[in-house]
Amino acid sequence: MKVANGVHVLPVPRPQDPDSLLNLTLIVDEENGNTLVDAGLPDQMEAIGAALDEAGLGVGDLRRIIFTHQDLDHVGSGAALVRQSGARVLAHSEDAPYIEGSLRPLKLTPEMLEQRPQVRKVLERLEPVSVDEPVEDGTRLDVADGTQVIATPGHTPGHISIYLERPKVLITGDALTAEGGSLKGPNQAMTPDMQTAAQSVRKLADLDVDIIVCYHGGVVDEDANGQLQRVVRETSRDLDE
């Protein structure tokens, strides 16, 4: 689904829950190479390839993959995509060790895996991915005539969002969620540090945005700036209660 010039949202269904979509983002840039933001769950290469095909590209056309953070449903098919495309991988330095496999993903504690054996099965299929280019808050990328990395920790320590300055598109990963075009705050159940996550939301609200892409919930394009301000108020109120 094309949402702006050179920006496509690729809805990929979860294998066990086809009604629940993971919204990857494709940034088409003929001069500097194409970029995929996030990589679904393990074993989703076929679904991601089909989504890329609908956008008029193949896996081999990818030059870089940006991970917004370390969670299983964001890095899962990254290794397979890199093998097929040769793409370079970018991620925040705080989350890089978890993506590369030197540390177990933070939220996958032994207690959680004991309670949710289905997640253990997914973890067993996860391949580590080398991070070629660690990024930090404020890193500028030669993508789409001006793209900025924004550190938005809270959901994970190294969570990042991506701001495409020319089309005013904000890719939030899990720093924000959405439902039916309505912007929501971070998923509290999956966000270990809500205080920091709320500060990250306030940081995003300083941007001028026309379109917001949430990994869980999809596209928000009606009064995006106003909705961001509303979520700042709601998130702050929830923390005060």
C-alpha cells in the first residue's frame, strides 16, 4: 500500500493469526537504494516477498534493512532477507547485541517462555543477524532525500523511530500503536519502561508529520500532528493515575 511518494506499507499477516497484521515499511529510493524497515517473524520470507512483489520490487532489490528494535516479530526473517539480498543491517547500538545473538532478547525471560511455549518454538527458529551499521539518536541516513533516526526507548532500550523529512512520514515501530486509523500509545503490557516510553512519545510530538506508520495498527493519516498531541496527553495521564 503506497502511503506517500516512495513509501509503501507492507501488511504481513501473522502465521497463526491472519487477522493480526505486522506493518513493515518499504522506502523506495532509486538513487541510494531501497530500504525495508523491520522484518516480521521467523519463516515469513514468502509473505514478505509477496508484499514486496505487490510494491513492484523483489527481495534482491533491498539495499538495507533497518530494525526498529530487537523483538522477535521485528527481526525474525532478517537473516533470511540478508542472505537473499545482501542488504546491510542498521539498528541502535543498545539493541544490537540482542539482534546479533550475543544476548537473549530482553523480554524472553525463562519465566515467560515457560508460560508461553509457543513463543519458545518461535525463538528456536530465530537466526541472529549481524548489525553492519549501529545508529544513534540523530543519525542521518542517505535515504529518501533526508531521513533521521530518532531514539525512542522504553519499549526496548535501543528502540528507534524513523522520520522521513520530505514526505513527513514517521515510522514508529512499537513506540506507538494504532487501531482503525486512531493513534494509540505504546502497548503497556509489552513495554517494560513506560515512563521512558512516554518521554519518547513527547519527543515524537515535536515533529511535523503528515503520516504515521505503526507496526501494530498500520497507518494514521488524519490529523497526525493533532493525534500525536492527544496521545501525549493520554499517556501522561495514564502514568499519573
